[in-house]
Amino acid sequence: MSLGQQLHPHLPFLRRYARALTGSQTHGDAYVRATLEAIVAAPEEFPSGVDPRLGLYRTFHAIWSSSHMDDLPAGAGEGREAVAQARLARLTPLPRQALLLTALEGFTVDDVAYLIAMPVDDVEALVQEALGEIEAQTRAKVLIIEDEPIIAMDIETIVRDLGHDVTAIAVTREDAVREAMADRPGLVLADIQLADDSSGIDAVKDILSEFSVPVIFITAFPERLLTGERPEPTFLITKPFQRATVKAAISQALFFDEATAPA
């Protein structure tokens, strides 16, 4: 099997990680493209003796660490980039990377130590540091769009444990739009398939047509939304999810939100 064939199944999830790390589909996908270009240009330098997914993420991190602080996109002084930079001044990248790699991507502590070239003993401390510092910087009202009562209750508990308020739990597209208009949330957590066979994607589109708000989608099939061929969600949670995954996604989505940006 060629190297390209080995890496292909992992690309949707690298895009997910890159988007969460940068807070942008455009910028995240650009780093993924740069990673693939580097592999194509010098396949002999691709890490050997490790799982292809580990090698892929290791190559991505080499690109990211060597360029992201000095190669900001045009207009980086405005919008999400300005928010990110204000927060990055208070939080170093390594804790955020450790958090996302373990909680969102499911790597072990040993894997993350390899990916970011840190001692194993330091990785767990980095994760806790990231959670604490990001949570201290972000507080929001959250709308949950989820038609499964047990899942909705679990998400609500996670949200409240992070110090956020839940404005409502909506189970249909109509409910979601009505609740969003009644009490504008600072974050939306949305399932895709809702109780009346309506779409959480459509509900989010309706809400975003009225005001801007960060959104985290929840789906059992994230790869269907991570093709890189059309505008796609920046933040995705895979069902069944771990509580740490939800916490990481919430923290990261709010990390780039202008409404909670530091003054």
C-alpha cells in the first residue's frame, strides 16, 4: 500500500483538528495542504517506524510550529484572528495542542508526547493548564439542540460544569430558532438529526442568518462533513462522545469568539 493510501483515511480528521486549532476552515485546511505538499515533496522524510496517522500529525505539527506565529494571514488584525492573538498572548500554543490532541483526536498521552516532542510527564499537566486558562477566559450562554433526552442532559451538565449557562434545550428546528431568537446564545451545540426529522444544520443556518454565533455540530459521521470540498463546520464532535471531547470543543470554539474576547 502506498503512503498516500495509508494517509487518506486520516485526512478528514486532520482537517478537523487543524480547523479546531486555528478556529477557521480556511486556515486549518491551508495548513493541511501545506502538510501534504511537504510529504509529497520529500516522502523520504516522512516519519518511519510509527503508525501513519502519528507520522501525519507529526508532520503537521512541524509545519504548524515553524510557521503559525510568523505567518498570519492578511487581515489578521481583525475578527477571529485578533481574538485568537489576544488570547494567545495569555495562553501558549502547547497546552491547547495537548488538549485537542487528547480530547478531540483521541491520542494517548504517549502519542501526544511524541507529536509535540515533550516528556510524557508534562503532557497531562499541559492539558489541565489549557482547560483552566481557556475556561477562565470564556463564559457564554449556550443553546443545546438535541432531541435525545439523556444526551441533552449529559451535554447540559458538561456545559454547566464549565461555568456556562444553558438558555434552552431545543428538539426541533422550529424550537431551536424560536429559542435562539428569544435569548441569543453565545454558543450553539447542535445535533444534525432532530426529533421531527428536521435538520440541525438547517436550524443553524436559520440562526446564523439572524446573528453570528460559534457552532459545534454533533454527528455520528463526521467524515461526511469533512471532505474539504465545500463550506463546512469548523467544530465537530463525534457520537458517541467523551465528556473531555465536548469540553475541549466548547473551550476552543469560545477561544475564537469575539463576544468573549479579552479587552
